[in-house]
Amino acid sequence: MSCPQCAVNPGAHSFAQFGESPNGTKFWYTGAGKADEVVDTPTKFAYFKMHMDQARGSNWIWVFDCSGSPSRNEGSFQFMTKLVGTLSQEHATTLQRIYILHPTLWIRALVVILTPFISRNITKNIQYFKTPDAVFLNELRSAKLNQIPWK
């Protein structure tokens, strides 16, 4: 299911399933530097949320890749608070992990600032990886990947 923006511009957002583990946990990828649109208004957030809704109903892991992210895509505080609210209210029991690849100082700071507002189920499962190294790949070892989106 694509949002109205992606129907016109398929590269507007970056949220794609790229694999699944033997137990049915789905792997989703967001490349902040790969999205054409900046999610900076309530309407644009609603469109991005349509993509996130695809992950609902099953356990999932989110790989959030900050590489290539220009400062315009760093995420506004308003966007991040909406994202935190959505994750905590709608995904706290199904979002198993968040792997943040190539974390920026801004993303690390936002996670720290917003931690009191994020479900504990989520914050305890955030992991940072400077590169998709052996440790990161080990985390994905059991998954059947249909693509490697961070390449």
C-alpha cells in the first residue's frame, strides 16, 4: 500500500520490507537519505504513517539508516515526537528492535531527549551500528533477505 505521495513519486518515502525471520518477524528498512520528501508537516507524517501501518499485526524489526541523510532530512522535533507517540501507542508490543545504522549526532540526541516518552519495550531494544559490520550482520543471520537496501 502506498501513500498518496508515493503514488505520484515512488521515492517520496523510504519504508520497505526487505526480509523475514523463520519465526515470522518482518524486517523493514528506512533510508533517511534515500527519501525524496521531507516529512515536516502533519499531512506528510500521516502519509509516512500509512507506510508504518504495513508493519502492524506482526512482529517486526526496523533498520533505520541515517547514511546520506542531508541535514534537511534529520527529522524535525515535531516529526520525531509524533513518531515516538505512534511507535509507543501502536507498535510497542510488535516492534522487536530498532537498528540505527550510521547514527548521526542529531538522531542520538533525539533518542536521549525523547526516551522518557518512548515505551520501555522500544527503548531497551534500540541498537546503534556505525556500519553494517559483522556484528550488525550477525543480528540478521537468521533472516531470509530479499534485498540488502543499505548497499
